[in-house]
Amino acid sequence: MTGPVRLSFGRTRSVCPECLTTIPAERFAVGDTVYLDKTCPTHGRVVTPVWRGLRSYEMWSRSPRATALPVSAAADIAEGCPRDCGLCADHRQQSCCVLIEVTSRCDLVCPVCFASAGRHGVDTPIGDIGLALDKLRDGSGQVHIQLSGGEPTVRDDLPEIVALVRAKGFDFVQLNTNGLRIGREPDYLAALVDAGLDCVFLQFDGVSDAVYKQLRGRNLLAEKRLAIASARAAGVGVVLVPTLVPGVNTGEIGAIVDFAKAEMPTVRAVHFQPVSYFGRNLRAPRDQDRITLPEVIEALIDHADGAIRLEDFRPGSAENPFCSFSGRFAVDRAGRFRSDPEPQSSCCGSPEVEAAVGEGGCCGTTARRSPEVVRAQRYVAGQWATTPEQQAPVAGLEAFDAFLEQQSHRLSLSGMAFQDAWTLDLDRLRQCHIHVAQSDGRVVPFCAYNLTDIGGRSLYREPST
């Protein structure tokens, strides 16, 4: 008898989960599942599922591999990926969204946390944040800024930090938050919006307290609702961000979407993140402990009862295709979806604008920007932020009212799979466009920054204190 057919999808490099040594790896499929297969000379073989859905894998494989050299390289190539981040000259995409970690403190101690944040920690001095922004603007150009942590809202001076980001010339600022403070202090959120905040990136894992109890350590659903109410009052858009953990909240994917529809237009999008095993959530995962991007898509399709197809989703335009998916949908009065994809366009929205900026830069930067990165930034700014008055052509009140009506019935559904030591594929990592700013001006790809071995050792992130 012959065994199952094994289809090879090429070789790459990865790391050993035990020691983070860089080792060869192979992608292969058996049945409908794509695996990453690697062997460490010291710690042995590891085989991990990375994609469950061969049809979508083949579709995503045909997506163009958009690459671009960093605007500037701040690190020399010495040990090779993933140890020379900064970015090095071997990286294959520019920065699109850059995280500024303004604190390592948090008002929760979640069992699942990238940063292993807790109630004790330190705040980054606002002067240091200003210097980091200056270096970031010089080295990476016009990027989206996400204020992160820890929990940024533990800082009383966060409105000043938002205003500082704006003063340094960055035109999109989003807040990564658990929502607790903005829910109980609406005036605090209003101050953030007045300072220039564009979007709230809200941790939102489900529609039942049982989910929050398991993933965040306490009942939080009522507090999430208060955060959305505060955002509605302040006029700022919200992206719901569920961390999906099999056996905990994957059964609530459809309910989360229904919740988002009921909270439109304040809720602009749902951005699903399959669980990754690093930070505080550190253990050797079993195959059944993982949910992959195509499984999320299938859950969305099943819940929509025929209104959504696989073809309505696409890979990201700048990152490696296997890192993400996105789809934009119009929602009718009965709550049914209709695909409403963003028109493909050139830099800054039109060929005329691209011709005008020419070699001098794009969207106000002084260095030539990757069109794919600019397109990704436009998509986020256009869909995630509630600022239609800045986006609509003023061609009379009737046209403006029609634009507002269209915007209020549009919802984005997307997902991103962050890599851990078991799933890390260096071909993917080299195309990463979500980066974390360092105090010395370097930026580190998000998955490299958060990467930890089975014992918790990190290549880049310093332990919370």
C-alpha cells in the first residue's frame, strides 16, 4: 500500500522552537493541509500545520509577490535573518504600520499576551518617543503609527503623545487598546480624538463573558460595549480585533461579525488574529491548537449563508500573500453582505497624483515609497477611520449625503496570521511591513520582535519589568 500523497511547495528557512537556531525548512501538503517541516540537528524534527485549505493556498500562491527595498537600511547583515533586523538590506518590504510601545504597563494580566505585560512596568519618556518619531520619519518616511504597549491608556499624557505624532508629520494614528479606560472615561477618548486619533484598534475576543474569562482573566463584555459607546460619542472608528483560540472562541466568529454589523458605522472592521504561541502564551502547541487563515475565511463564508464567496477575499497587497486576507462588503438593510472591493488605484489614489509627486516621493515623503505599501495604507485609512468628510469629493450636499450613506453600510473583514517559532517562515518574515520602532531608530518586523523560544527567550523584546 502507498501512503498519502505529499506535495512539495518549496523550501525556505525557519528556526528551531527550542533554541531559535536558523534551520532549513520545507512546505508540503498532505490532503488539504499545508505543513512546515524542519529539523534541528540538536532538538529534532518539528512539523506544523500552517494552512488548511489547498484551493485557497493555490489561489494565494498566484498572488503577485510585491517587494520593495527598505527606504533606508539601518542594520548590517551579519548573522542573517531573523537576527539582523533593523531593517537590513536583505528585507523585502518597507514599513507600512509601525508600532510605538509607549509603556510596558497594563491594567490587565491576560493569559494570552504578546508582550507578557502586567501591572508593573515602565513608561517610555515622551522625549524619547519624540526622538524615535524623528528617526522613524527620517528612516522610513510616511508610515501609519499604532500606539501600543502594554496598555497605552494607562498613561494620562496619551493625548499629548497623539498630538506629538501628528506634529511630527504622521498622518494616521491608531490606538491598540483593551478599551477599559476609554469605556469608563469618555472624555479621555474625546481628548485623544481632539489630539488627532484616527482609529481605535479594540481587543474584542467574543460576545460572551466565558471567552473573556478564559483569555483575559475576567468578564469584560460589558466594558467592551462601553468602549464602543465612547467611540460612537467621540466620532472615531473602531476595529474589532479578536484573538482566535480553538476550543475557546472560534465558535463565535459569526456572532462577532453579527455584533460588528449591529454596531456600524462606529465599528468599521473586524480583524481576526489566529493565536500565536509566544509572549505569555508560551507552550508547545498541538495541531488542534491552531486555526489557520482559510479556516477563518470558511467560517465567515458559512455564516454568511451564500452571500460571501472565497473569491471575495484576497491577500494583502504589500505583505507576503500567506500572512493575511481581506474583504470589503456592503451591508444591506436586512444585514446581508455584498462584495464591495476597493478599486485598484495608483499611489495616493490616482495616476495624476503619482505623476505629480514623481521621483520626489509619495504621500508627502522624501523617499520613493512602495506603491503596494501606500495602497495598504490607503485601504486602512479609508475603511478603518470614520472621517468621511475628509474623503468625499464635495460636489453638493446630495453627493455628500450619498457618500455618507455608503460609508455607513460598509464593513471590512480581514485576518492576519502572526508567526511563532513553530510557524516562522523567513520568506514571509522578509516581506513583513508591520514593524516595531526601537529607541535607536531601527524598526523590527513584528513577528521577529515577538519571537520567543519554548523557554521564553527573545531575540529583540526585553522582558517586562
